[in-house]
Amino acid sequence: MTQEPAEVFAAFRHAESLVARRRPLDALVALAPVLAAEPDAPSVHLLAGRAYLNSAQLLRAEDAFRRVLELDPSDHYARFALGKTLQRQSRLTEAQTQLRMAVAMNPLPEYQEALGEVSARIAVEGGR
């Protein structure tokens, strides 16, 4: 059964609100039909990645953010989120690479702070 565009949009907005209310597992349930209807929409994968990250499903989050970057390599937030996901997996050198790119694309303070944290950990602990 194909969903109408208005239904897909409403489901996406509902999933967004669930992520904002820190209910990532419920958001993923709401997002499932949207992912099926819009498999090549970067925004859908980005929202899924955020929900996965917020529910500590780090490998799924990584896959979702990498999919966003396949679809839109210029998405600086996806680079930042991928960097944070890799950082939580203690893959510091990979995280640093993604965070450096995010900062180069858009030097937001949040991105710069995350890069500083990862760079400091690498300096103390080594890259891994």
C-alpha cells in the first residue's frame, strides 16, 4: 500500500517531534514508513541517524549518517553527527577526520568544540 505524500510528510514531522522530545525509539517506529516511501531522501536518513544515535544504536547511526553523505556530501551536520557517532565508539582518528571536515564546511562553535575534545583525547590516549 502506497502512502500519500501528505501522510508521509505528517509521519516525518511526527518522528521529528518524537526525537525532539527524546523519544528516539518511538521516532524510529514512526519513521519506518517514511524510510520505505523516501529511501533516497537525505533528511529522512539524517533524522533516522539522530534517533539511532540518541538510542545508542551507534552502528545504525553510523550507517544512516554515511547514507546521508552518499546522497549529499555537502551536509556539514551529517559530518558532525558521524564524527560524534565515531567518537562514542572510541574511533577517535576517524571521528577527528569527520569533525575537521564539518568545521571546514561550517565553523560552528559546537563543531569546533567537538573537534577540540577529540583532538585532546587523541593527544592524551593516542588515535586508536
